[in-house]
Amino acid sequence: MRKLWIAGLLAAMTPVAAAAQKAAPSIVGTWRVDANKKVKEGPREVIIRADSSASWGKETVRWRLAGGEIGIVLGGEWERYKVKVKPDALTLSGGDLPEAITLRRIGPPSERPANVKIPADPDA
């Protein structure tokens, strides 16, 4: 009887485990543009954190992911880009980008320094 109960429990958990494996990859991490790719004024490396902050150089912004788009607060307003995420690649298009750009994941995000604030949410 006990073996039957355990088998039933494992069978019930299988769809949950399969769904977790099929979940979209996280955008949290440190990402870098290919060295061969020309980037006019944009960043070559971006750190996206789970606390809704993203940084490049001395710039720190707030981000929000919704429905295949990422919004980034720039100058007090949301700039929106289409986003495609794979485990090792993040592709952005639209918004103020003249063409799509792909960044490669190079590692986990660094922590945001305590003295660096996340910009306010313009919708709040």
C-alpha cells in the first residue's frame, strides 16, 4: 500500500516538474554584446538583477518584464523593447533600437551597491 501511495505521489508531481523545466529562462544575470557587434551609444555589458534593477557603466535603471516585452525606465518614462530569452542569449528589438541586438549570458548578476537607488516606477 505504501509503495502505491509513493508511486501515486511521484506521478502527481511529474507534470509540475515538467512544467518547471519548460518555464522561460530568467533574464537575471550578466549579459554582454558580442565584441564584433557595433553598438553606437548602448552598453556592451548589462547586469540584470532580481530586485528589478539593471546596470551598465554608471547607469542604473528599473526594469519590468510583461508579455514578451521588457520595459526600462529611462528619463522617468518606460521605454519598451520586444525581448526573446534563451538560457544563454537575450535578444532585444524595437523601441529606440534601429535593429535587434543579442547579448550573451556571461554569468550571474553582481549585487547592486546599497548606495545606488532603483529609479521610481513611473506608474506608481
